Amino acid sequence: MKVNFSKKSIIKIKLFIVCIMSIFNFSACSKDENTATVTPDNYYVKYVIHGNGTYGRFKNWTATTPQGNYTNSGIQVTSWSQTYGPLNKGFLCKVQIGNFIDRTPTIQIHVAKNQEPFALKVGIDATSASYTIN
């Protein structure tokens, strides 16, 4: 048995299919795809200073923080560690040591991005060190 469609019926079926496909295509698009939300990265800096040698001590040091400079003067210590943040890209991480006993202290600057672990960026035996977050 053969079914015969008239030309009007075929045109109506084609038009119906085109309408359904158009509705499907337009409903699949959303405005959210065009407006991507960009979350800025947060960075954190961890300063570590260790005195070296038998009597390795240091005092009068300064480190940059988001609120300004952290300064410790007059207290001799063998080590110091502190974490600051959140920071923005381009922040200058800087440590300066005024006085030390025995050998030059070791300065380490570690940086973490968002929830990632800290990575050593600077490790040096010196009285000053710096690193710019990039």
C-alpha cells in the first residue's frame, strides 16, 4: 500500500519541521555563554629567614605586606616565617635584614596562587631579596 501526500501536505510537513528545528536551535543558546565570569587570581607570599652558623641570629628586618611593611627591630632570633595575602599580580615581595651574627642568613620567598601549594621563588644567603609576582 502506497501513501500519497499532496503537495500542500508536504509543504506543511516541511514547514513544521523547520519551525521545530528553529525553536530547538534558539532555545539551546543562552546568554550565560556570552558573558564569562572572570575571577581574579589571589596570590600569597610566605617569607622564611634562617640564621646560619653556630650562633646564627639576625635582627632588624623588614618585609613587604599588603598593608605596608612589617618591621621587627631589636629582637634577635634564629628564624622567622610569616605568610601574607591575598596579593595581586605585580606585588613586590621584598625582605631586608639589618643586622646578623655569624654567617649571612638564608632568605626564602615562597608564592602560592589561589589554592595551589607554595613554590619557592627565591632562596639565597643574603641580607636582602625580592620577587615580583607575575
